[in-house]
Amino acid sequence: MQIRIAALIVTLSLLAACGQAVTPQVASPSPATPAPAPTVPPTAGRVPLVVFAAGSLIIPFNDLEKAFEARYPNIDVQAEYHGSIQVMRHATELHEPIDIVATADATLIPMLMYAANNPDTGQPYADWHIRFASNKLAVAYTLQSKYADEINASNWYEVLARRDVRTGLSDPRFDALGYRALMAFALANDYYDNPKIFTSMFNGRFATPVTIFQDDAASSDAASTTITVPEIVDTNPETGLILRGASIQLIALLESGDIDYAFEYESVIQQHGLQMLSLPDAINLGLEGIDYSKVMVSLDFRRFASVKPEFRGERIGYGIVIPSSAPHPQEAALFIAFLLGPEGRAVMEADHHPMADPPVCDGVPPAELQGFCQ
């Protein structure tokens, strides 16, 4: 087993383009029990299977790798983890030979991989993906965090806004949780009927402001709240807001006491044994049937010339795909089939990561994976 956990610190020059999500196309209904995945014939050496995944998948994918390699000892999973937008960039801009891409925001796959062509073939990097898992936003902290004995579901936004509190946030230009955390504060404005929650938290904390605009006259199919993230995002450190390139980096800062609170996914908080403040369903972006679409985050970057950099609020969905440039597509399909099958689901759920039931296909995946989708 070989694991390559990359440094999760990225710079603006490493930013990937983002745009509108594509409405999923549902594959044909599948049998109740998918057919067993075919085995790969033994080879002289182990086949390297390169997986690039969101940082929030480190622990479950590490455990998944062990179980998968025990089943297929001739395959060597080589995993690397980044913020979700950065994961996309390694495939579509750096043109690295990647077998599997797994992102915390499934909409990034049509945004960035459907629209980008492989220069070697002229074909899109992907024309399908599977939405395989979900999650919920929550606030992570420790018993040593300031006001740990005071914070609750009714005052969390007020506690985090205090200037003597150090709050960690992942960079919304690189990491899906970063722009989702901004959405949560905007949704809190409405949920708590307090229009100042977002501005109380973020005003004065960025060198170039992150702004929020409320359009009370927005149509039923338009976002009524738009958050604009500037091209350069630098925080004013004296205000207590700490920014990192990916949310998983904030865990070490929490454990060392360098920050008091951080927005994280519930699965990650539980995996690391941290204190967790659950957010209301109307805010946590984790429930089916709740309309989160009235909030949108717009990234104000000049380099986005061909793709509109906007993210609409929706239920959190993780996406996985085999790039059209994958060196080992057969082995990649085996890995995804293992992930979606009973053993993989058991591994993910043991690590507190909720799986989609059933997974949802956009486009037409390889034949051996179609039976898992509905």
C-alpha cells in the first residue's frame, strides 16, 4: 500500500475555473442487487491506481484502500488529497495521469471536466459522474476552545463573531467547504431572522471585503442572496479569522489550540473525536427536500473567461468519476464498484461518512457501474 497525502496549501496561481452545475441525467433503473465486479487478471507487477480525492475523504479512503487491496492484491492504490477545486485542476489543467477523481462537490465535475478537453484526444475529461455520498456542515471545537461551555445552536454565530475568538475557515477559492461555510452564514440570516449575522462575522476580517447582496425582488428561480468572493482573499489576522487552503488543515490547528472553532463536515469531526456543534437542517446543507438554492457564491476572478464562477446552494453531494485520460480505467471501475458495494459502504459508514442511497448517475458510466445507480 502506498499513500501520498499531499500538502494542502495552495496559492492563487493554482486556482481552477468553476461554473454552473449541470442538471443530472438519471440512468435507467437498476437491479436491486448489482452484479459482482469482475476480477482483474494477475499481472507481473502491481498496477498503480492513482486516486485524487477531497481532503475530507482521507480517513475513509485510507480504510477503503486497505480493504480494496486485500481483495485485489495486484493493485496498488496511490491516493493524494486536496481541496476539491484543486483536485479538479490536477486533472484538467495539469493534465496528470489520474485514474479516479473524487470531489466533495459533485457539481464541480460537470463544471470543470465536462467542459475541458484532453489536449491529447480532443475529448472531454468526463461526460458522466456518480454522486455517491453526502455530508452535513457543522462547527468543530475542543473543550479548551473559548466559550466552549457557552456555545449552542442558538448563539453559535454570535460566539464565532467575537474578535477574541479564533475561527478557522477554508479558502472558498479552492475548497468546497469554504464557499459552503459562507452559504451557511447567509442562510442563518433568514433562519434566525437576523440580517446582520453574515456581516457581523465577516465585515473587517478580509483585506478585500467578501460582500453579500440581498435581492428581495428575486424571482422564484433566482438566488435572493449573492455572496461575492474577491480575486485575492487575505484575512486581517488581528480579527481572529484564520484561512487555510483546505478544511482538513484546520483540524491540526484545532487540536493544537491555535484556533477555537472551525467549519467542518460532520464526518471529519467525528473521525477526529472533536466536539461538534450540529447546525439546524435549514443551514447545514445536508438534508434532502430543503431548498438551499436561494443563496449563491460568486467568485470574482478575471481568469474565469469561459466558465461562470457561481455556486448555488444545494444539498452536499460527493462525486466520483474516471477521467477519460485514466491510464487504468478497468482497475478504476473495480475501485468504484468496491466503494459502492456492500464492503465499501460498510467502510465508509464505519468512518461516519454517509453514503447516497442509492447513488445517482449523471450521464452514462461504464457498464460495470451502471447497476449501482438509480
